[in-house]
Amino acid sequence: MRKRDSMKKKFIASIAGLAIVLGAILLFNFMSTNSDAASLPRDCNNNSIIYCGATTPDELKSIYKANKTGDLPAIYSHFGISASMINSVTEANLGQINKDGTVDLNGKLIATDAYSIGRENIIKPSTALVINGHTYYKHIPRNAFGVNTIKAWIFTDAHGKFLAAILTSCGNPFAATPIPTPPTPPTPPPVVPTYKCDALTASQPINRTEFNFTGSASAANGATVASYNYNFGDSTSANAVGTTANHTYVNPGTYTVTLTANISVGGKIVQTPIVPPCVATVTVAPAPAAKCIALDAAVLKIEDKSYQYTLSYEAKNGATLTSAHFDFGDQTSKDYTANELTNITHAYTTAGTYTTTATLTFSGVAQAQDQNCTATITIAPEMCSILPTVPKSSPLCTPCTVIPNETNIPASSPACVVPPVTPPVTPPQLPHTGASDIIVGTLGLGSMIAAGFYWVSSRRDLLAAMINR
């Protein structure tokens, strides 16, 4: 009897266990992948983490908050599911877990090798898993699923990477291996028109003041170089369609030339400096200049009226003295090369005042003549040898001819007179004491005094002439 009761109990237990397994299998077989969240089937047995599951986001949030079983936060936390993740779940989180262990969300495979846990060890094989002092049983979909797919709430990160899942039918959590998410390609930067200066060069001077400039620039991303603007550094500028421009400077100096491009963007011209700017520096030399500084004259020999001239001048900035023309002021002139200017002499034939003019010719400049290139000299006439105060050509210099052997007395001198004729001397008579005798004697004495005066006068003129000489 006892043996029969024991066999009966074993039979009943086997039938009950089989019924539980068959019930779970039949329940999974009723789950459809096309069901709405609110109409999803439920698994109402003791193996469920949430009895009868949670088929809507609000239901899941409410059951988690109520936590009637007392272990929901610990279980879900073990699978990486936080309270904030559950509180933020929406219909967009509804995906599916497949019998082969893959996870889909929005028709896209996002994880593989999924596994879950249940409260009872009814699915074989399984592995015990202790969470916060409670034992649960780990299994895989291949052994637990009676259908190909079951709906689940899927949690991902901001990049769509799988984090965890909760079955809608029973609340059982799932872990899986995420499919690597391909990196998001960087957003290409917006296309911005660009341009730059390539070069700006200045040629050797075409002449002293004229230069040729060559500039180049490049543009990309919808920008093109329409033309060039040259600022020549002397408060003038010019536009050039090509890459070259010529400019003539007025004043000497050093100038910085800057290139600016006229850029076409979308059919509109925008004039903007190229950064970094293209610059070039040119130097305009001062104009050739020359002048005569002075012309000096010095007596070389007084006896032949010859003079020596010394010329000083200035030639700069490329000017060179090539020749000089001398007009001596006495209707004579002479040309000299630059090498002959160190020995310029001239002899005059007659006395007078003469102005000598030097006209200098320089290479690189026009003929130069300066008022300083003159020298004025005065040649005195030859003086009378017997009367130095008058010229030799003066009539006053005629020598006396009335006095024999006397050439040092001018004819105009009072000493140049005919010698007086001396009358015969009457023998002296005895003095008369009468009145008539006294008169006659007095006249004879006067003649002697006059003759003496004339002689003394002639000697005085001679002495004066000798002193002046």
C-alpha cells in the first residue's frame, strides 16, 4: 500500500513538473513578433522575474517602482540596468531577442550571444547565479525559447550600442555581446572659399624711376582671382587684370609695394587683402646732379700777363664730367677734357678787365653752366719808368729831350727847360755909391737867384721820380 502511494506521488510530481514545462513552452509558442506592446503575451509563472511581465513602458516603470518582490533593483543593476534607464523607457525601446541569441532593434542587429536568468531551475541546462544573497538560474534563448523571437525592452547608449534588455513577457533581464558600432564619420567642414598670395616680385629698374611688378595669387573652394590691385607705396595704386604692372616713381626713395586680390565668390567681387600679404620693396635712386662750385684765377707770371685757373665742381648720382669749355673773355676760348682740367692756363696780350666763363658738360644730365663758374681778373697797364704814376702809353711819359744826356726827366717836368744863355760878364767896377749903382747891382743879384731856383726845381723832380720808381 505504501509502495503504491509512493509511486502515485512520484507520478503526480512528474505530471506537475511536465505540466509546468509544457505550460512555459506553450506560453512562449503563443508569443508573436508582430504583437503590439499592450497586447503582448504574458508569462505568469514563478520563473518570471516580474510575474506576468510588463508589456508597456508605464507598466514597467510602475512595477519597478513598487518592487513587490524586493529584488528588482539588485537584479537589474547586475545586468547594468539603472532606475533612470527604466524611467526613460519608451515604445522606441521595443525590440526583440531571437532564439539564436541575437538582439534586434528597429530591424538592425545590435548584439549576439544573449543570455538571461530566471527564478527557478526548470530550464536545462542552467547555471546558478547569486545576486545580493539570492540564487537565480542562468540560461540561453536556444534552451528557453519555444518560439523564434520574443519582444523585449532594449537599452542602448547614445551611439546605439547594446547595453541590456528586459523581456516584456516575464521581466527577465538579458545581457549580450554588442555588435561593434562603426565610428561615425566626421562631419566634413563647410566649404569656405580660400585664397592666398603666391608671390610678388619687382624687376630690376627699367630705368632709374620705372619698375615692373609681377604678382600671383591662388583661390579655391568656389573662389577665383578676378584681378590684382597694386599699392605702390607712393600714395598711388593701379588695378591689373593680368599678373604684371608697371609703375614710374616721381621722387627718389624706398617704397613698399603691397598686392591685393580682387576675389570673385559666387559671381560677386570682394576686394580683400591677401593674408599674409605679398610685399616687395624698391629703391628709386636720386636723379643725377652736377654743378660748378667755383672758378678761381691766380697770377702765374705778371710779366707776360698769364694766369692759372682752378675749377671745382660736384657730380653725383651717376653724373660724370666729360668736358669743359673755357671762354677767357678776350675773344679766345678752348675746350678741355676731364683729365686736362688740372692744368688750365691763359696769357692775355693787353691790359684790361676780363671775365672767364667755364661751361661744364656732364654725362647723364643736360649741359651745366653755373654763375659760380666765372672768374674776373684785371690786368693793369705797364707804368711809365720815369713817371710811375702814369701808364707808359701816356704822353706824360715822354722823356725830356732838350737836356743832353738826360732821359730820366719827363718832358712835362718843369726841369725839362732850355738852359738860360748867360750874358758876357762885365769886369767889375769899383762900387758906385750913387742911387743908380745900387739899382743895377740889385738886378744882377736877382738873375743869379732865379737861375738857382730853376736848378733846384729840376733836381727835385728828378728825386721825386726816382722815389716813385
